Amino acid sequence: MKIGIFSLSCCEGCSVQFLNLEEKILDLLKHFGIENFRLAKEYNEMPVDIAFVEGTPTNREEILKLLKIRKDCNVLVALGTCAVTGGVSAMVNTMSKKEAMEVYGGFPPEMPVDPKPLDYYVDVDYHLYGCPFSKEELMELITSIILGKKYKDKEYSVCVECSLRENNCLLDQGYLCLGPITRGGCKALCPSNGKPCLGCRGPYEDANIKGHIKVLQDIGFSKEEIIEALSLFSYEKLKEVIGWLKEE
Amino acid sequence: MLFNPLKTNNEIFITNYGINFTKIVNSVMNMGVKIAKNRISEFLDYLRRRYVLYAPIEKDGISKIGKIESVSEIAFLPYRTKISVKPIFFPPEEKFFKFQKKDGWFELEDYLLQIDEEEKAIFGLRGCDVRALEVLDRYMLSEFQDPYYRKRRENTLIIGLSCDYPRESCFCTAFGGMIPNRYDLWFTDIGSHYFVDIGSEKGRELVNSEFFEEATKEDEAKKIRKINTVEMEINRRTKIDLCEIKKCAQEIKKKANDPIWEELGKLCLSCGKCNFVCPTCHCFDVKDVTNIDGSEGERIRAWDSCHLYEYAKTSAENFRKERKARVRYRIYDKFVFPVMRYGVYACTGCGRCNEVCPAGINIRDVLRRLIS
């Protein structure tokens, strides 16, 4: 099977994460040929069987590129938070166009489009969450594809993995932790090292976001602080809730 | 046969699990002994040499029951540990076996053989934890036997310790108080000494060692006073009357459509913390973790939580999609279903779930509302 790794607007950290697989990448190469990988290859080819797409389209050209990738691949995997939720790029949607332009000191040569998750433009077969994505989950997905098993998204929160690691709860210590609404799978990396969850994996479907907002308010966080935390990685996914919170 | 944990009738307790929660000799007949506090570390060292000793330890603000290498590691806490004794017998992640493809066949290597057949002694367990072990034994060792649990659970000596004062969230008096019905030895702090109740033949053998001395009537009175004081303190904080077990279960069962579930469903964050800290929760998920081409891998059992969306997901449908249904299920699985099946509550009043819930759901308040 041929695979390709494609980048839209992003920091390309997920591509680097691919290289971070180190010796596992050799395992990977026994089953796959990497045909398209701008960061690591000089000559890139199309079409591919599995396309991993990181980043989010921010202009017309990139949207067309994404549509072409979708046409030329069998399986499209949204790689990392930017591709899944719009990520940090989507934070720009919280401000007005004019405000955003000022950052670059004037109008860019091409009119940018609002950063959106890949789902907004094309059908996405699998999602790999996280900033950057988790290597274990990538191997899980690839194993599932090879063995013909069903790959399931994790429908539970970071809290689950955090409490299995017997950590002290950061909410109890007064941190603004988004663990209870963020999709698990990262093995609670940040909370285990004493840093609150920023929600880089985005909210999971069943998350009780309003309930968590209430918990945070009870701890003493202001509306603005909560909105800022929620829009850091998942503004596009949480638009409605954030709107509701603003009006409340 | 159903039994009531509140009415102690030792005969009924002796079930045939084959586990030496050793038969209670006759706790009334025991005069009891005592041990001076300055000899306790000698006694524990003696225990450590004869058994694999487990006791409360505290690290980074988290107290749990852990393996003891030297007696100085033991934390003498005035109350129960934050994490229950459950992970010692039923770890969060357990590898069942390893499989490997060889000449078209799969070769298995069972990890059951690698579990140490050690004689454990657990010192410093509280009533809530010991009761929880009784409940776990029912689930894991009666109808369906779990060999992995069994191997760890066999040959375990229970040496309990009464609490000096309760934690904020404790309510063990609703389930029979601080001293459970089955134990080997039970220590109670009475000032300069620990009063020691003997609960089994094995316990009696241990007491015959040099460290113990005969207790007087006065010591026993002191012990009773101590227990009563602490239990009164728990009752003062939270009085829940659950005594008529069957009636109570019926009462709770009737409240299936109570508005309380809707309210709790809005609060609950489905984080599963209450399940993981609960000393009697025992649900698990079994999965295969393989290498990239499936030629070798491991079968792993990991704890699961009934609060999670995927818990009740089947090939046909998810029959507890709504959060309120999941919240209700957990309460029912503590106070209704086990009563119907085994005649016991699967809650022991340790209050750990109250302590960890980020949404502040308090099982005591829930119960109080359900019963009233």
C-alpha cells in the first residue's frame, strides 16, 4: 500500500511526529511505501491509498489541494488537531477579519478563508487527535487497517486515563483543566506532569461541556477565562457552547 | 441464602470460596490482647519476614496500600487511604496472555503462571476496604471464578486498623460501622497500646508471638469507647439509615423515574473517577493489543466504567445513551442489583466517590433523597 503525508496550513509538527516514530517507521515500511512526504522526500507521487492530511486550509489554493487529495486516495486520515477541529488556526475566527488583518500589517495578497476542520470540506475516514497526534494511536490505526479490524475513536475523556494513573486531580488544586471534556487517548500526558489539560485533542462527542463550565465557574474562573480556554484548540467545534456562554 | 451484613451471624458468612478469610472462631469468646505502641514496628518487621507485607504508604499526597520493603515506609494514617486496596488484587491493567504466531499456529504464554504465589499480610486496612473485599469476592469468586484474582487473593491475611477520625466523606456506619465481620486481627488505638481483636485461627497464631500481652477489661472498655466516639462522629456528620436492606432496595428501585436522575445527568461529567476509586467496582474491558501485522500480541484486561458512553454499546444499539441512565445505573448497581443477586449492598461507605467527583455529586445526598 502507498501512503502519503500532506500538509496544509499548520506548523508541520505532525509530519515531524511521523519521523519521531523512529524504529517503528521501519516496521511501517515493510507494509507501506511512503510515496508522498514533502518533509522527507524529494520526489513525490500521486495517487496514494492512504492520505494523512495535517493542517487546515486557509486559502482557495489549499481547498483545491485538499479536494484533489480526496479524489486521489482511498482512505483520508485527518492528522492532528488542526485537521480535526481547526485547531489553533481556527482561533482567528473568534475575532473580526479587520482585527486579524492588522497582525500582518495590511491585506494579504490572497483573501484567506476561515480555518475549518477537514470534515467541513471533504469526507474524512479516520481522525487522529492531538497536537501532535499520538504515536500509539497512529500505530493502532495502521494495525487496524492492515488486519481489517474496526478502528474506534476513543469516546471517553482524559480524566479516565488520568485517574487510572492515580494522579492528583488538578481541578481540585484550582487549575483550569479541560480533562473532563477532552477526548482521551493521550494517556493524560500533561496532567501526569502537573500541567492542566489544554484540550488539544478536542471535545469528545458525549462530553458534558455545560456541566464542566459550571464546575469551572464554581471553582472561580470567569467567563472570559473559560471562553479563552475553550477556544484555544476547539473553537470551531464548541462555537455553539461558547456563544451560549457569552450570552448567559 | 441471603444475608444481612448488619446482623452478624458468623455461620452464614462462611461461604465456600476456599479463600481464607478464615473462619471466625468466636469473637465474643476472645478476651482480646494488646500490643504496646513502641513494639508495633517490631511486630510489623516480624510480619514482613514471614509474609509479603502490604500497608498504607503515602507519596506525593496520594495514600494507597503498597508493598513494604522496610517498616519505616508505613504511613500510620488516622483514616482510610485515598486509593483503595482493590488494585492489589485486581490491577487497572492486567495482561492475560501473550500470543505469537509460529508455523501457522498461535503459541500462548499465560501470565497467570507469572503471578507470585505469595503469602500476603495486609496491615492497616479499614472496615470499608475489608467489606469491599467481601463484595469483590462475591463477584469474582462465587458464580464465575476469576483465576487471576483468585491467585492474588488466596493466602491473604487481613490485619485491620480502626480509624482515629473519619474523613469528610465517610459514612461506613450506614453499613455496619468501622469493624467488619471478617478479619484475622483488628487493631484499635487505645492510647499507649493497640487493642487487638482476634478474628481467626491464623490471627490467634500470630498473637501467640512475644509482642502481645493480655488485655484487661478496662482496655476493652477503652476500645469500645473509642469505636463509639468515632462512629458517633461519622453519624453526626451524616446519618443515613439503610438498615432494612430489602426494603431499602425496593424503595430505591421505585425511584427509577425520579427527577433526581435528570438533575444528576446534567451535573455528571462522565469521567469515571468514581468507578476507579470505588473499592467494589469491578467492570472491565478485554482487548487484544498486537504488533503491526498481528503476528504477536497480548490480551489485556483493563478497568472500564459504567459512566462512559461506550460501556453499554452493543452491535445493535447503545442502551444507556443518556447520561442520566448511566448515573442511575451506577447507583442501582450499588444498592439494588447486588441486593437482588447476593443480598448485600455493593457500597461500603468509604466515600471515595464523593471525594473525587469533580462535579460534586455526593452519594450520601443522593441516597438520602432516594430513601426519604
